[in-house]
Amino acid sequence: MSRVRKESPLLSAVVALSRRLDLAEVLNQLVRTAPELTGAGAAAINVLDGRGISERFYTHGASADLQTCLGQFRRARTLMARIPAHEPLILGHVTPALVGLDQDDVSLVDNFLAVAVQVRHMVFAHVYLVNKPGGFTETDGEVMAALAAAVGVAAENAQLYQASQRRENWLAAGQGITTMLLSGADEDEALGMIASQARQVAGAAAAALILPSVGDKLVVEIADGRGAEALIGTRMPADGRSNTVLTEGIGMIVDSLAGAYTLRVPALRDFGPALYAPMRTLGRGVGVMLLLRNRGAGSFDQADLTTAESFASQAALALVLAEARHAQDLSSMMSERNRIARDLHDLAIQQLFATGMRLESARRDAEAGVAPQGLAKTLTGALDSIDSTVREIRAIVSHLQNPDTDEPITERLRREASAARALLGFAPSLVVLLEGHALSSAPNTAQARAADELVSPSLADDLVAVVREGLSNAGRHAAAASANVTVSLIAPTPRQPGQATVQVEDDGVGLPAAPSRKSGLANLAERAEGRHGTFEATPGPSGRGTRLTWTVPLP
């Protein structure tokens, strides 16, 4: 009967553990139940990562000093190596030599029992019990072995449940991004949403989208979370992890960037675990999604990588489809605008001009006395009215041919880059810098308003024209596969004048030895000279392609 009574609490504990699907609750339930079943003074559980390094540590029943003491056990490699995988370890008296720690670290521990928790034949955690009056017995070891087996099953179920929840969250996030893109959302806004959703679903501290730029360089163009500003604009090494993931189309998990000896990107050294997922669709790489966790946080696992890769591929496909839809919509819009402008010019203006000619003839007749007195004055007024109408219609035509002239400079430049897709066959990269800091495409931010105050309307027209001509040159003559536009604005100070610079880089065939057509470049040079600035066309930084640099002072 006594044995039945002793097994009953154990059975109840096993049943209680099996009902829980939250891993943290399972572990906390274990450290609360173990002292009750064995009479231990305190309990702790040391959860290990895939490398056997302590990832999480829970305690129960320990004073503050004892908690500090037990905390040293999580790093006691000698102790962890001594704990068998399938049976308990019982120590009647704990000495520093037994656990590989200093005397002060074990001074509050009398006796000791440890047992391993296995999940799918791998050691998932170690359970520590200490300070039982009279010491631990073999029966205590059997109880803890049974409890550890139950915890292993419960932990596996909890992990499977969490993996299922993560998959659902990833799928929901992917569907949301697809819906957003295909419903006509702005591409930059969608990219930002992809990074934000990925960071939240993965439980990451930061997320970054690494996209191809000029000269096959990979650059962080979108970032969300901790340190996002420092990450934006970061260039990844040509032979680094990002390029490998993009080229091979296979994701990668890094246990800790902070401890990686080969890390060559300083902005990433503040983070711990990392996950690289390729953004590939239709057989080509669109970019790389990078998820980052803080130092000391739990590592990403294979389930995280699988779901992140699926999300990244789905986002890449939606992004490509959105680009195609945007280019088609833009082409249709431009065709309609050109049709309206052509109809106004060919019909309305020509008709009014003909009317003016007839009225001019009538005025001459009236002045010659053919018509009644006073007709000349009336006809002159009619001519003035027609001239005014012609000027107004010409202004309408000019606005249709050059839309958005009253919009913020950041929005005009973004639209100009988007309009170049139809000619280039791809979306060029555009970065607008104010005092060296990248501006978002949102028109109502303080930085965007500061840029508008710095740029006069006439200079804004020139900046847009230079970007248009530079991208047109890349599309018509360079046979480029990528192009990067950087517009930099530096405000004047009492010590030095301000400066506006437009730089257009492509990875095309480069400058010909004897160019047959120079009108486009000549126009850029004339615009620069008219503003007392400079213009030069040089080979790209890597010897490939062309770099156009247009610089003028700011008043």
C-alpha cells in the first residue's frame, strides 16, 4: 500500500505535465513538482541548445544566494559531461572537483541529484535537485527518471505545437504580404512590411532585406527592429554568407554572429543567432532575408529555417508579380497621358489657332472699313481671349507630359525611378540622402520636408531630369542588368556652401571608345554648367559599367 501511495503523486504529476502545450509552463511545472516528489530543498532545470550550451535556466525553492550558486552549474561543463543520458547521477557530497567549479560556487550545496531529459534521442535539458535532508536515494532517482521521461514527451509535444503555431503565423504573414502587394500597395511599403512581419513572427530582434545593387553588390536596403538605421546601406562581402545563400538558394543558420571569427560586417556583431533565407522565385534570386536575435537568445532551428524560406519565397513571388503589375499600370497610365496630350495638341490647339487666324482676318477687314465701327475692338478682345486659352491649354499639356511637378522631391524622384522600369526591364535602386542619412519615401516626414525646403523648384526639375537622363542612358545604351541612383543633399553652413549630387551607376557595357551619340550627356553637362557645377562620366568602381556624377552648389 505504501508503494501505491508513493506512485500516486508521480502519476498525477505525469498526467499534469502531459496536458501542457506551452514549453515554459512544462519546465516550470517540472521544477515545482520535483522537490514535492523527492523532498529536495531546491530544484533547477538547465535547458541546452543544439551545441549542448545552456540556453535557459529555471529554479524553484532556492534562496537568492542558492540561486546564484546554482546559476554556476549551468556552465559547469565537467558536471554536464558526468550526467548519464539514461540514468540519474547521485552525489552524497558535492566538491569543487566533482563539478569543475570553485569552492565558493558549491558552498551552499550539500547533496545533489541530476537527471537528463531527452527529446527525440537528444539531451534537451538537465534537472538538478539539491539539499535533501538525509541525502537522495535510488528511489528518488527512479522517480526523477520517470518524471524526466514524461517531461521529454511533454516537451516534444510542446515543441511540435509551437512549430505548428509558427507555421500558421508564417502562412498568415505571407498571405497578408501577398494581398497587400497585389492590391496595389507601394513597393517600398511592402518591403518594409515583409521585414516587420518576418521579425515579429520569428521572434527576432531585427530583420533585414539584402537586395542586389550595382556591380552585383548585396546591400541592406530595408531593415526593421533594433539597430535598423545602422543596418540600412550596409554592404555584404562578395564571398560572404549572403551571397552564398542567394547564389545557391539554400538558407543558413548561424548560432552566434557575436562569436563568429570570420564576421566582416561590424553592424552585425551586436547580434547573436542569425538566419539567412533566400528570396528566390521563378529560378532567380531576388534577395536575402536576414533575421537577427539578441546575444544570449535562443538559436534558430531547422523548423524556423524551413518556414522562413517558404515565407521568403512567397514574398519574392508576390514582389515580382507586383513589379510586373506596377510596370503594366504605369505603362498604361503613361500611354493614356500621352494620348490626352496628343489629342489636346492636335485638336483643341490647332482648332483655336485656326479660329484666331480667321478672327485676325476679320480685324483687318474692320480696320479697313469693311466692317462696322467698333468691330475691331471686339475682335481684338476675342483674340486676346483665344491667346489666353491657348496658353492655358499648353500649360495643361505640359503638366500631362511632366506630371507631379508640385509633389515633394523624394516622391518625384521615386516616381521617376519607377517609370524607368519599362525601359530598363528591372527596378533601379534609389537612395535619397540628406546630410548623409537615407530618407524614406514618405512625403510628410520632417526629413522629407527639410529636403523640399533645401531644393528650389527649378533645381528639383533639374534633379529629376538628370535622374531621367541617367537611367535612360543605362536602358538605351548600357545593356545594364542593374542600376543604382543616389541623390545626396548637403545643406550650406557658414563655413562651406551646400551641395546637391546625383550619381547614377550601372553594370552595363561601359563607356564606348568613340560614342556616336552625345546629346544626352551634353544636356547633363549643360545643366551642370548653368548652375556652376560639374558633370563627369567615368567607368564604374569595379571597372564595369558607367558612373555618371552630376554636382551643383546649393545657395
